[in-house]
Amino acid sequence: MTDDLPRILAALEKVDGVTVASAWPREPPTVPVVLVTLAGERAADHRDDRWYLTELEYYVRVFAAKSGELRRVAAAVDEAMRALGYDLAFRWDEPGEGWRQAAMRYKTYC
């Protein structure tokens, strides 16, 4: 079992002008919020009856009041995640009332 969440949170806390969380925001954000949750962990390869290679996936969601903020923070998140060795596997945007959301799924092998 691998827990990369502390390393991801530390990297994303360096993004300028955001709040980083591991729980959903209750109110529309006044500053952009970056939410990180584990999407999946599985054995990608076995050797000698043990996990040899682990596939990790994390959801990173960005909540922002304005589209421009959403784009800026999503680009910074992508840069930070790639620097940690994660590849973007999927992204979708959701418009909302009072806030917008970009949801991205990042994957790596370790």
C-alpha cells in the first residue's frame, strides 16, 4: 500500500493563491480550492507472488468562482503533478452556480 497524498498536498500548497484540501468545500470558494482524493490503487504487476508495481490514481479537483481562475489553477496543478511523475489520464469541467469545477485524474506507477 502506497500513500502519496502528503507529497501531493505539499506540492500543491505551493500553487499561488489557493487553498488545498482533502475534503469537499461546504461553501462556494472565495479563493480557488484544490481538492485531492485517492481514485484507485492496484497491483499493476506481480513478481514472486507479491506486488511488484503499483498503479496509483488521484483525483484532483479545482473549484473556483471564475473561469480565468479555474484555468490558471488547473494549469499550475498540472505542472505540479507532472513534476511529481504523474500523467494526466482524464479531465472534465463542470459549470456550477457560484463556482466552477475542473476534475482531473492523474496516474503514476511506483
